[in-house]
Amino acid sequence: MSWSQDDPPPTNPYRAPDWQFQQVPTMPSSPPPPPPKRRSWVLPTVAAGAAVVLIAGGAGAFLLYGRAASKATPGDSASPAASGSATPPSAAPVLDVCTMLPAAQTERLVPAATVDKRSRDADFAVYSSCDWTNRRISYGEFWRSREIKVSIAQHKPNGPKTGRAQAQQSHESERGFFTYKANNKKQADDDPGEKDYYSPVKEYAGVGDGAFGQYTWRRDKLLWYSFGEGRARVDDLIIEVHYEASQQRKDAKILSSESTQSVSEENALREVGLLLTDLAKSAAEWKRAHPGRLAKAEPSAPPSATRTPTPTPTSTPTVVAQLPPACKRMSPAMTKLVPGATERARANDVAGMKETECRWLSLNAPGGEGRRRIRSALLTIQVFSNRAGAGDPTAALSRFSSKIGSARATESSAFGGVTWGKIEKLKGLGDDAYIQYWVDKKNTVFNGSADVVVRLGPTLVHASFAGSDLGADEPTNSPKVKVLGEKEARAGAMTVAKEILASLAQSG
């Protein structure tokens, strides 16, 4: 499945590239003969006492290197003789990974990202990293997730070995590990509920002193993800990149892989190559500016946004003196549904949306001897427009998808005195519609309520009918309150929804 960048939702301020997502990757038909058998999570030895630390990176894994403690003296990373003494220069340069990628590149891949910068000085290397993350990007009917992880390790001399030699040995070891994963696919009987795929290693010619990448795809009952990762070497610097992208429909069930699409092999490896190219150039410039110097580790700072987010336009709803025409035409039907109702209307106008709210409320409708009824019919009409002022059906679809997605997150559940029923999709009502019954025994007024949400072109309608029966002097949150039953609530909400659709179809 795929979508085109050429036709994004008009209300989305971020333009993403023309990624193509896939459901199932193409498995190699005949992998090359495997190397000698070893456990798949162990890397080849990179130096005496070397160890690999596996660090979780989003849905995938991100590898950083560490080694056993050593008394080796940090100094000139290019040559042991250049270190001169056990004390590094006082004005050690900083290797700021977050500034080594063009801002346009990170914004393209991860719009409005949260940035997390870290560094540390270990016994055998100085590590600097930067992560760009945004796991909730609204795009039409989908929530998109994006992440870039970059780490650069500057290797120190170790005995007779220079930092460059250490880095080269580590780089070749990683290449061997990537090749091993590609040539040794998971056995079918390891876990029948899981599927894994590792692409052949891709070489990126002309990038630093050598660069390669690999695509990983994984699926199980709960998770479905894929990512590209790559390595590049520039002198004594090892660059590691992890790029992950996916999307899921807004109305998908929570904690499921339903409708998930993740980045394809071709596109993941392309983006990894572009990232490695930019990083290798920046790393080479840093080396030229600081020849023979060892980077300084800075104290970690809290994650921050790459830029100040544009505030979402808001305004305070204004009470309208009288019902707007669309609601006024409904009044005869609403007063039958809510006897003795008090009418109220409010309007709100923000960038890209005009909202009208109409309500008919009765707190003392007749309910028999010594009893009263509370009844409420509430209607919200939202009309979306694009920047040119024309109706925007795509924005309405996005909002509808968000609403039904949120409703499905609580469907058939209860929490803190609120109980939600099942969602039922409705046919023959607008372009899309659903209904849900729920009970509120948490807030000031206990009630049973039904909501109908309808999408019709650029318009989104939310119609609700709620109520309860109680004693004449009984508190509205008394345990004796009888909430409106599901059958009556659903019938009332459907009446409100049908009346407004018929009214909107009339002129004026």
C-alpha cells in the first residue's frame, strides 16, 4: 500500500516524502551458505575484552559499543604518540551530533520532532548521540510515527592500536554481523507467531571510509514494524544510524497491529544512505577542524523540541442570542424530545473550522408522582475549510477518524464510574457514521447517554441525547438515580442526528 506526497491533506502543515509502505517484504529465495554456527545475538570479537551492549531503540534495536574497563590513557585519537600525556587538552572540542544533519532533512523525515541529545566518556571511546522522535503525527485518516537515532563513537587508542585501527576493526565486525543476520534467517519452528526478515547488506560507495546498511522487518501478534539502520566510518569515528517510520489508521483498535503499515526496504535503505552521507561529511569536517583531538562528553540535557511549535488556533465560544437557522428548524422536534426545554446556542470560529453548538435542556421534565426527569439534546456542527476557504472533506475525515479511534480505545470497558458500550457503524447516514451508548456515574449529574457522530463532506455532526430519572428533591448524583436506558438514549440520539441532517439539506 502506498500514498503520494503530491496529494496531502490540505490542513496538514508538514510535507512528507513519497514513502511507500508494505505489508510483507520479499524474502530472499536462496540465501548464501551460512558462516560457522553461532548464537545470532553475539557479535564477533572486536578487541580483547570487547562486549556489545544492546540498547532498545523504539520498536527496533540500536547498537552501541562498550568495552571492559581499562587503564588506557585518553589522548590523541589519531596516534598514540600524539597524546603526549595522560591529561587531555583542557579545551576539548564538543562533537554535537544534533547539528550534524541539515535541519531540512530532519524536519522532512521527522516533522516537529522532540530531540534528545546525550554523550558519555567511556574507557575506549567517547559516545555522542542524538534522537529525533515524533510518534503521533496526524495525517488524514492515519497517525504516523517517525524516528531517527544517530550515535557517533570516537574510538581512543588502546595500547599499540590507534583510535583509527580500533574503529576500523569495530566497523568490519559490524559488517560481518549484518551479513550473518542476512544469511541466517529465523527457523520456522523458533516461534510460529513471529516473522523476521533481514535484507542483504547494502554498501554505500563514497561515504566516509566505508558505509553499509540493512533493512529489518518484524511482525508478531502485537507489533508490526520495520526500520533501516546503517554504519559508516570516518577515521576514528563510527557513525550509527537507525531510521524507523510507520503509520496506522486512527480508528484502529488500541494495542493492535490492525492496519499498520511500515516503511519499505527500498525507502528505508535510501533514507539511511542519505543520512549516512550527510553525517560522514559533517564528521570529516569536524576531524579537519580538530585534528588529533578527542571529543568532550557534555552533561545530558532534557529532551527538547527542534523548534517552537506553532500554537493551535483557539478561541472562546460565544453565546448566540438565538438559535441559528439550521437549529431553529429543528426546535419543534427537539421540544417534543425534551419537554419544557431551555434553548441555548454558541458559536466558535477558528482557523480552518467553524463550529456551532445547539442545546435543548430540561432539568425538571415531568416524571410522575414525586419524580422528575433530566433530558438533554446536544448538537455540535463543525464545518472544515482549507486555506483557500473552500470546504475541506479531508480534514473532516481526519477528525472523524480521530473520534472513532478514541471511542474504540474505551469500547466495552469501564473506568472510574464511567461505562462505555459497543460502537456500531451506521449505514445510510452521511458518508460515515457510528453510535455508542455510555453511562456516567462519576460526575455531578449521573446519566445515560448515546452519541451519534456523522461525517458529511466537509461537515462533522455530533448528536447526543442524555438523561436520568430521579426524585423531585433527590441529588443528581444520588445512588438512587435511574439513568436513561440504552434503547431510549439511542433512539433520541438518532432523532437529533436525522433532524439536523434534514435541516442542513435545506437552504438558509
